[in-house]
Amino acid sequence: MLGAFLSGLTVTCAAALFTAGCVILARRSTRYPSTAPQRVPALGGFEPETHAWSRFHVRYYPMALLFIAFEMEMMFMYPWAVVFVEEGVTALVEMGMFLAILAVGVVYGWREGAFRWQ
Amino acid sequence: MSDVVSLSPMLGVAVIGGTLAIGAYGVVVIDRLLYAAVAGWPLSLAWAAAQPAREVATVIRRQPVTTEAPDMILWVLAPAAYAGLAATALSVVPLGPGVVVADVRTGIVVFGAAEALAIVAIFLHGWAPNSPLPMIAGYRFVGVALSYELLSMFVLIAAALPAESLSIGAIVESQQGLWNVVRQPLGLPLFLVVTAGVTFTGPLDIVDANDIAGGGAAEDSGMAHLAWAAARAAMLVAFAAAAAAVFLGGWIGPVLPGAMWMALKTLAVVVTVLAGRHLLARVRPERFVRLAWTVLLPLAFLDLAIAGAGSL
Amino acid sequence: MPVFAAAGVGGWGQTQELRGVPELRLVTTPRHASVLLVTGTVPEAHLVAVQRVHDQVPHPRAVVTWRAAGTAKRMPGATYVTGDAAAVVTAVQRAWSALEADPWSTAVDQLPDVEPNEWRGIGPFGQGGEGMMGGTPYGRPMAMTGDDPDGLALDELRLTLGPFLDALPAGLVLDVVLQGEVLREATLRLDALGGTAADATLPSEPSSAMARSGLRWLAHALHVEGLDALAARAAALASRVTGATDRAALSRHADALMRRVRRTGVLRNLHDVGVVPGSGDAAHRWRERMDAIVCALRDNQMPDALEPTRLDTARDLLADALPGSTLTAAISTIVSLDVGGARFGAGTLR
Amino acid sequence: MTLAFVVFAAAAVWTGYRVFRTDSMVRASFLLLASFLNVGAILVLMLAEYLGTALLFMMTVEMVVMALFMVMFMMNPAGLNPMEMVHQPRFAAAAGIGSAAALAAVALFGRFPANPVDPNAATIRALGSELLGGSMLVFESAGVTLLATMVCAVVLSSHRGRFGDGDEGSVAPPLEPGGDHRPEDDLVDDADGGHHMHHGGH
């Protein structure tokens, strides 16, 4: 079972290292260094006054919080899916209740406008 | 499981690397053909196949420009991580009867993790160049990505119910009698939305969008741009293979050998997603967030209920 | 062949028609291009901008100027083209093959290689900053906070979306204050009210001139909404509209194109976007203009819906439509208004 | 096996250490993510494969949201200037070393039962039946807690309620206690809004 994870990890690292290698090689071995006017961010012609990195006002922050609470539910659903056929109707009813409770949270969030850009 | 053999790591790297490379090039050729078809240009396979090769030749020699104060480590890490995650996603998908690189018992959980990490890779790719338009593209994408990610979890869990296991190989075998696309009709459309989202093609192309001058890739040039485009095409191949395996019965098929069926079904999913790119307009990000939470999520609940009732 | 098109006065319309040419591939950012195509005369105020876009094209690069009177002198080493799209294609291919043969013949930077602010060696780590937020680290200051109606006083990005941004009609400069993705303030600049060279490529006959100008707008608008293939189809149709051709076939093609555009759902997306006093939302303007194109071709009329919006009227219309909207919606609004690129001031057609 | 464990453990500790040494908030949060990924890998090594892989995607999403909020509220979010991430360094160092020593002592000198898990044991199935059997109460109460979290998150964070913006009609308290003079009265001087300094207005 660990062998499977090992080959999965090897494949991932191989693909990542190959891509990173190509990009680093190209950036190192380029014959044209980037001059100051080339490094100006591409905004169609004029240069920005400040750095782009700033305290970016994320407009969907309530949705992000709601998502974290909803994501927790995924942890419970995977094992439930495995034993679902074995447990039969009780599993269906129980997960139905669990989903209903969380659906109430989503409906409340929707009614309070959490999914609109603040 | 039956005689499923986990390929040894080295063989796995060769199989996955080959599949992704050929698949990525195939995606670009199919995209050119669909572009020419919709644009009304003369359709010629030779032109569509040869043109990407010529462009790759020029892009490789082009100067990779840097911006003023980029986060260079993240800028290189982003396409590398994205390509690595495409390989992870493909490694848990069986490519033929009993041929799978990483036959883990928690296949769809690893697939979900790869998808979540892809969000990180795409956000970093927008954040790294320290330029306004890519940063806005990265932030826009995270809002949309958090909205459609739940759909993929629900839909994959619904497919895992009859299989009584989280391994994608078992899911494929559970479709011996009836494919999931028939048993759980809502599954495939929702998963195509997720595929379009993760690889930002079609209506969900809000990362490298035309309205903010190329968005996330506005500052990439030369090999950095090539790496990003190739990783994106590879991710589309990986997700299309997963869609084929989980919903279209994977390698199950009457006459042809298993791997051939898998390739045909993956090709069909790739053509569908790329057709969406040329036939559907880009959605507004804030409207898609509301649509995903208030319409697509209840549909995912319904799909789960159908799957639950169906597999009792 | 990746080409980045920077269109000056009177050149924007023809550039959009190049989308229909299979040999050229118009890219959205100078970083993806090998050849910079400058069409029309670039007004004085935008000269620095065109030089910066020229420098932002990665090496090996070449420059082709098309019907450019004023700038031809200032673009050293550019091949100067007058003629139709085919001439441009050959010029671009020749310039590109010259680059292939000798990559060192790339065009040299036009702006001095000088950092925006002196920063090397200043500050605690020599990166030009002081304390947490001060100084000009790596040459630029950091963004400062601004008041936001929802009480979170977070940083504002003051940007100038330039004259040659691919998504905006050429020559249009937008000064923007962004908080997150929402625009706090947005003003259109009128400084480029210079030369109003009428667009020579438009057919003399007014109704087909209007139809061709409308189809050019449609090609750019479809590109901005993410439908590049349909934009190519619209551009190819535009280049076929000349005074002499038989109008029945053209109007049938135009009608088929409009049906395809409606099927993509772009009008549903633009519903309630960019509501401007007096002309409804963006979807209404699109629908109105698409019908006007078909009827201009079919029954030789001059519908006023095809009249491009003048820059100064557009500025007043957008004064309250843009602030508060997201950047995506703002750009879709500006594109749907069909702000006449080359038609600053005088009422000539693009 | 042990080599893999040592590699993952070292990587987890090193990325954890780097979280506090790096200047950029985005790098800090994604280094923390890297540290969690290594812990997830260690869980998989301990044959708790579901917990390990689930940890991966749970932590990824949470680190993304953490990065969003950190960049939104922290000064100097992108590390352009040096950033001091450690508060009360001496106390923190002492607490860190102390707890590390205690945990190491437990790990080295504690007597753990040596009954390794059989690799083919159906751990997920056991987890599932436990969820539906013995600890169903925990499972359902977790659901209700999550609902409470969602409601509180929306109430606290969403500026816009269904009756319009949160601060519409809300009035800043007067300067001196009990007085009726409100601060924004003297800021809004003319009707067409010479300078818009009043709060909450649009």
C-alpha cells in the first residue's frame, strides 16, 4: 500500500522538477538580461505608481469563512461513503440529517448576502 | 481488488510523463482545430498539428522577462507545482484494466487534494510577478475556485457510494453493469464545470482572461509561459481522464482493449470542454459564486441523494 | 505568428480586422509577442506609452508600423507598411524570418535603462525601504490605505490602464483607483484629442461604412468576452464589407453570426451590467447594435445605433457607472459603449 | 520507511522554522502549508492513509483562506521590507525549547505497545462504521457546531445584511459622553459633499 503512495510521490516530484528545471535553465541561460523599462508591469503603456503587492481587499471574505465550515463536512463524508452500502438506510437518513443541518447554514448565508461581493 | 498491479515508480514516471506530454500536445491541436472550425477557417489537420510545434520553437528561444520585484521562487514554483499536481491527479486514475500508477485506497481523496493544491498553484502564479493584473486574476480565481471545489467532492463521493471504496479503480469496476453517467445523471455535468474551473478553460476562463490583458499570464514570456500553458493542458488531460474513469466507465468497453476505450473517452471529454471554450462566453466571477452556492450545490446534494438511493 | 497590436489614432479599426487572418495571432499582452504592430498615428501624449510597450516585448523582437505617419520616424528599425492586411502579413512574416536568421538584430530599448527611484544600498537591507511600509523598496513605494464604505480601510491601487491595453478601445486611457477588484474612482482621460485622421479603409458608401465599423466593434467585444473564434469570424466578415459587394449574402452571413453570438449566452452575462443613464445595460446596447449591423447591411439604412459614442460624452456617461463596479464589469461597460477610438472630437467614422 | 519518516519530519520542522524567519506573508502561509503536507505524509507512513490524505486537502484550503486574510490585514504583506514576526522572543524561545524537550522525553522514554497495524486492514471501513455506530452523537453534534460556526461567521464578517448595509443608519457616538454633538456633523459641510469624510455614507 505504501508502494502506491511512493510511486505517486515519485511521479509528482518528477513532473515538478522537470518543469522547474526547464524554467530555471531558460531564466539562467537567456542571452538578454531584463532592463529597467522591460521590467515595468504590463498595464498597456503607463507605469504604476506603487507596487502591486498591497493589502488586497478580498471581496468574498464571508464566503471564504462559510467555505471553511462547509469543508469540515467533507472529512465526515468520505468514510461514510465507504460503509454506506453496508449500513443501509440508517446511513442515508443520518447523512441526510447532517447535510440538512449544513444546508441551513448555506441558506442563512445566502439570505444574509454572504455570497455577494461585499 | 482483482489483479491490480501498482506500476513501479520508474515505469510510472514514464507512463504518466508520456501520457501527459502526448495528451497536452493533443489538447493544443484539438483547441486549434475547434478554433478554426468555429472561426470558419479552412480546416487542415496538418496546419493545426504543425503550428504549435513552430510556436514552441520560437517561445523556447524568447527572453523570459522578469518584473521589478517579483517573488522569483514562487514564480518558478507555480508552474512546476501545477504540472506536478496534474501528474498526481493522473497517477490515481487507472489507465487500463489493472494498470494504475498509484493504486491507493483513497484515490478520490488524493484527487481532491491535488485539486485543492492546484488552487494554491494558480493563486501563486498570479501573486508572484508583483504586477496588478495577474494579482487581480489570482484573487478572482480563488473566489470562484472555493465555490466549485465542493461540487467535485460531492460528485466524487456520490460515485464512490456503489463502489464501497474510495479507490478510482474500484469505482470503475462498480460500473460493470451500468455507467455512472446513466446511474447518476447530474454527476458528469457538475464534474465538467469543475474541470473547466481547475483548468480555467471555457466559460470559467477567468484567470488568463482577455478582459485583463491575459490575466495571470500577463507577465510570463518565453519558457515560463510555455511551462504554464503546458501544465494547464496536462491538467486538462488528467481531469478528463478522471471524468472518463469515474463517470464513463473507464476502461470498460465491449470490443476494443481497455486502454483504447480509456483514450477515446478522455478524448471525448477533452473535446467537450474545449468546445465549451469557443461556444460559451466567460461568466462573471461574482455571479458564478452565487450560482455555484445557490444552484449547483443543491444539484450536488440531489446527485448524492440519487446515488444513495440507487446503490441501496 | 504572435503579434501584439498597439493601435493609435485611425488604426484601431483595421487592427481588429486582423483577428480574422489565420496567419497572424493577435495576443493580449506584449510579453507573448515577437512582433509589435503599430497602426495609425500615435498622438504625442501616448508616445512614451508606445515606447514602453515596445520595450516590454521580449527579445528577439521586431516592429512593423502600418499606415503610421508620425511615429514611423521615431520607431527606429521598423518596417513601414501601407496597404491592406495581406501586406501586413507579408511584412510581419519577413520581419519574423529576419529575426529567426539573426536573433541579434532585435530592436533595442527606446527608454533609458534607469530605475524609477534610486533604491540600491539604501535602508536596512539595501532594498531602499525604511521601517515596515516606508521608502521605495526595489524602486517603488508601497500602496497606501484608503477609506472604503464597508469600513475596512485597506490599500488602494492607483493605476493608469494604458492606451494600448488589449481590452480597451485604442487611445482610451482610464485612471483607476482600485480597492480589491472594485473600482473606487475611474476617470477617462481626454488628453489624446489630437489628430482625427479619418479612417481611410472604410468604404465611401455610408451604410456599409457603418456596418463595417460596427462589425469591427463586435470583433473586439467578442474577443474581450472570451470568444476569440467568433471574434475572428466577425473580423473576417468585416473585411469583406466593401461598397461594391452584394449585400444580400453579407447580411445573411451577418444574421447567422448574430444568432451564434446570441447562443453563447454573452447577452445573459451582460444583463444588468454597466447600466448607463439613457441607454440601459450592456446587453441592451449589444442587442441594439447587432440588429443595427444586420439592417444596415440588408436594407442600406444608416441606423443611429451604430454611431460610436464620442469620448467626452462617454466620460460623462461613465462618471457614475464605473465607481463601485468591479474591474470586469467596468471593462465590459466601456467596451459595450463602443467609444470611438480614432474619432476623438470630430464626428468622422472610424 | 524510517528514512522516509526522517526526511518528512526534518522537512516539517524546517518549513515550520522558516515560517517565522521569512518576510513575505504569502510565503509564510504556504511554508506552513508545506509543513502540514509533510505531517500528512507522516500520517500516511503510519498507515492512517485516510487521515493523511484528508489532512492534505483540508490544510490546503485553510492555508489559502489564511493567506487571503493575512495579506489583507498585515502591514507590509509581501515582505518588501524586513518583517519582524516574533513577539516576546525570549519567552517564546523558552516555551518552545521546554515543550520540545518534554515531548522528546515522552517519545524516547515512553513504553509504547508494539502492535503494528496490518497494512491491508480496512481502516477507512472501520472509521466509517465507528462514525455511524458508536460515535454517531459526536458526528451529529459536530454538524450542529458547524452550523453555529457558519452563522457566527456570516454575522460577524458580512458587512451587508438582508436589511441593507450593516452600518446604515448607525451613528458614531458623540465626542463627549452624554452630549448630542456627533463628530460627523462638522465634517459634512455642504450638501453636494465638498469632501466626503462622513463614515458609512456612500
